[in-house]
Amino acid sequence: MRNCLLTFFLLFVVTMIKAQTIQGKLIDEITGESIPFVSIGVIGTNNTTVTNDAGEFILKNVSFPIKLRYSHVSYFVLEQELNNAATNLVVKLKPAAINLKPVVVDPYRGLKLVKAALEKASAFSKQPFYGNAFYRQLTSLNGKPSQIYELFYDLEFNVSKVKGWIAKQSRFAEANDGIAFSMSNQSYLTFSLAGYLFEEKKTGKTVTLKNLNDFEISIDKYIEQKAQDVAVVSCKYKGNKKQFYINSTYYIGVEDLKIYRLENSIFNLPIKLNGSSAKIPPIATTIATFNGEKTPIPVIENISTKLYLNLVANGRILSPVINSMLTIYQLDKTLNTQKFTELTKNVKDKAIIESIAYNPDFWKDNPIVKQTTLEESFIKMMESKSAFGTMIDP
């Protein structure tokens, strides 16, 4: 009997160890400022995450001892061993050296780098990838949070686009303040505009292999990483600024020609608005990070999107801001056996969410990406009112 109890105790201890969590924050070693969008992975596993806008992160279900790897294109890679759980871990990253005044030997160097990087990606345009993804979207109306939803789903994608998805778990809550604004397919906007390397657009001007001459392309700086320098190349549209266009900044390895980060500023975004009109054209910004270490091409791992609108509805001025973050936290080739729903602009996020029964046990302290302070406070308020279960703040 004593041996049985000892065995049970040991199994219980092992279970407790396996279920532990790490929470922390990434900061600049010199300035002390938080670092958003740092990729964090448990070495030897597929367990990964990314820091949010405030530089915060969370890793769940880790087994100790572990070795973490922190990577950001503008900082030196850091590896850290941990033997115990941590809830207030502060990690300092050392900034990579920046060369702000590169020697101008070839004025077309930036153009050549972008062209070579896009050609390299296009050679793998048909190669499918599969992974587990998490998506969170927060809508604020006139400075106040009004709507939030989160999704866990399986994803099929390539370097050009997201081909399909299967929603697994979801939840949605909306404040009932007498006014409401909803972006019905923000996830499609995130997928289609933020991270894909050379997809042709039907309207407007974006950086593609076919229209590089429409952009003023120059190298802003070099980031001197230990493995190779990373060129920061800006692409600014030179033509008619009244149409839909995107200015892009690429972070490209000068030796492997892989894209490690892509920042977009999107202007005059063509959005259909029901019952309201835009005072000024909508503006969106996106940041996408890619993992190119163990793959022949860069694989998307995180996309952050911010959409700013200024509207007039029934004579009332509304200023919605929609923040969204997509994280592919694990690649999994075995997901290719599933039947994915094709992702198009006609797919309505809320309809997908409402098609899945809300499971409060699943969502209890579950997000892959740590909530920001604003998101956390709004989620707690909605949870206190059981708003997630009713789909609206009662």
C-alpha cells in the first residue's frame, strides 16, 4: 500500500511539473523598453509563441528543465535555460548593431534584394504548410473597447495566401452601449494583406515581381547580425496616391535572401461600409514575422494588424480601431488529411464563431498569446457578466 501511495505521489508530481507555465516580458537591454513580436520557442519542441504589443508572453504546458530561444530581427538571438516555472520573468535582449549609412556602391542594391527575395519565395509558391493558429481581435469605438473575439483553428497556407481553415474553439463578446461597429471579416483582411510575399492584387498597387518599377526602393539600414547582415529595404509607391496602395518595408538576409519581417502601411483600403460613410479613407498597418531558420523559404509565424477608420453614421462621428493578432504557434504536417474550408472575403468571422458551442472550461486561462492590459480588463469584465456565453453583454 505504501509503494502504491508513493507511486501515485510521484505520478502526481510529474503531472504537476508537466503542466507548468512561463510568463514574462522581453525588454531592450539598453533602453529598458518592451519589445513586441519577439519569437519565443522551446528548443527541441514545436512549442512557440510571440510577445504581444507590450512585449509580454506566455508559454503553457512546459516540462522542466527547458531551453528557450528568443529571436527578433533587430536583436541578437538569446538562448536561456530554465529549471522552474516563472510568472514574472524579465528577459533582456541585446540590440544588433545598426549601420545607418551604408556605403552606396550599387544604387540598385535594394531593388535587387527585394527582387531576389520574392523570386526565391515564388519558387516555393505551391508548397503547402499546415499549422495550429490562434487569432484575437479587439475593436475599440471612440477610444473604448466594444468587441472582442478569439479563435483557435487549423490552417492551410503557402507563401502566397491562406487557402483554408477549420475553426476548433471560439468565443465572442460585445458591449451593449447603444452603438456598435463590427468588422465582419477582419481575419480575411489580416490574412490577405499582412504576410504574403507576392500575391497579385486585383486593384491598387502592392509590391510584386511585376511592378517593382512603380516603387522607390532603397536600403534604409543594415542590421549586423552574427550570422549575416539583414538589409532593411523600403518600397514607397511613386504613382497616384488616391488609389489603394501599400508601402512596404522588407527585412532581408543579404546572404540567404530570406524575408524575416515585413511591415506594411496600407492606404485607401477599399472597404464596403453598411449604413455609414468614411470621413477620410481607412488606414491600416501590419507587421508580419517569418521563421526562416530551418526551412528553404520564410514561413509566416505572426501577423499583427491595426485598422483605423473615421466614419459618420446617422450623423454621429465614429472612430473604430480594430487590432488583431494571428499566431501560428505550431506547424503540423499531419493536418493535411483534414478538409479545410476555403477562406474568402465572404467568410464571416462571427458566423464561424457562433457555429461552435462556447466552452468556458477550454477558455479558462488558455490564450497562446498573452493579453495586453486593455484586452485583459475587457475580457474580465465580459467574463464577469457571462457575456461570452450569451454572445452579447446582457
